[in-house]
Amino acid sequence: MRSPFHVPSLTGSLIIIAVFFAYLTFSDQGLARLYHLNQTEDMIIQKNNELRNEIQLLKLEINNLHKLSYLERVARQELGVLKSNEILYYVGEEPLDR
């Protein structure tokens, strides 16, 4: 026949296990923190990939800046530069100040 001391020790063990599990789950160094760190890592990796893509685009633009045709296109589109033999006609509304 079993001793009545086994039931309280089993209950005590279950309580200790539950407290330990709660500590692992909700403490500052627990699973919630691990989840947060994983989310932060994913966000940093995504941002890093975006920056790498931006760097590649900037390198391409730097290489294109050595080409006269690219410089001419940028000057025409962004600065409104005209060639010496071109005349600009406005149709419709009044032109914007340049």
C-alpha cells in the first residue's frame, strides 16, 4: 500500500514544473523575449536586403553617370534643359516657371 506522502509530493512537483514553465514563458529571458528577438531579426534582415538592392541601383546609376547619353537624359528630364536647336512650345495652360 502506498504512503499518503506520494500524492502531495506529486502535487508539489507539478506546481514546481508549472512555475518553471511560467518563468520560461513570461520572464525577461523567456519565450516571449525569444519571439520578440526573432521578429526583430527578421525585420533587420528585410531592411538589410532592401539596402543592398538600393546600393546596387546606386552603383548602376554611378556607372551610368559616365555616359553622356544618360547625363543628357537626366538634364532634360529633371532640369528641363533644351538643346541649342530646340524650341519649346506650350499648348494649353500657361507654362510653369523654370
